[in-house]
Amino acid sequence: MTTHSSSTGMPTPPQIKGGEEVYNMIMKEIEPDLVSSVMDTLDEKYAEETEEEKAKRMKRYAAAFVEYEKQYQEYMVRKKGEVKTFGRSMNQSIEAENMSGEAGILGDLESQFSQTS
């Protein structure tokens, strides 16, 4: 959804996050262990787990990455739509501004012609 800036009337661009921020935003809802700030602590956190527990955890992580990829694709579709909407809104704003300016110029010309008649 594109909103308009109150000071200029121009559309406000969509917020585009960086790669790590997007990854963490999505992954924290799926598997908090796999957020980038936590990954370096996993060896310590799971130092005492058995091979069986580790295998289960690795399966959980694999499923988390599958779900992440799905949600990431959905996120990108939304962001691409926001960018397209922003572009259309910018074009409409510029056209409206140009038309307004042209109308003012035409009004001035008409006024000058009627004064000379």
C-alpha cells in the first residue's frame, strides 16, 4: 500500500529491508535457533545432546529452511507489488502536478488574451 507524504503530496516509497534483516524477520517465527544472532551459540547450547537428538534437530532445521523459502517468496511477491504500486503512484502524482502546472499556464495565457482584447 502506497501512502502519500503530507508535506509534498508525493507517494512514500515502500520500506525495503536488508537481507539479514529479512532473513531474521521471517526465520524468528519459524525456528528461533536459526536467527543469525543465535546461530553461533548453537554448539554450546546443544553440547550435551545425543546423536539421536541432534538428528531430530537437524530434521527440524531442514524443515525450517523449506518453510523459510516459502515465506521468503511470499514476502518478495508482496514487496514487488509495493514497488510497482509506488511507481504507478509516482507517475500519477507527477502527471497530476504537470497537469496542474499546465492548467495554470493556460489560465495565465487566457487571462492575458482577454486583457488585450
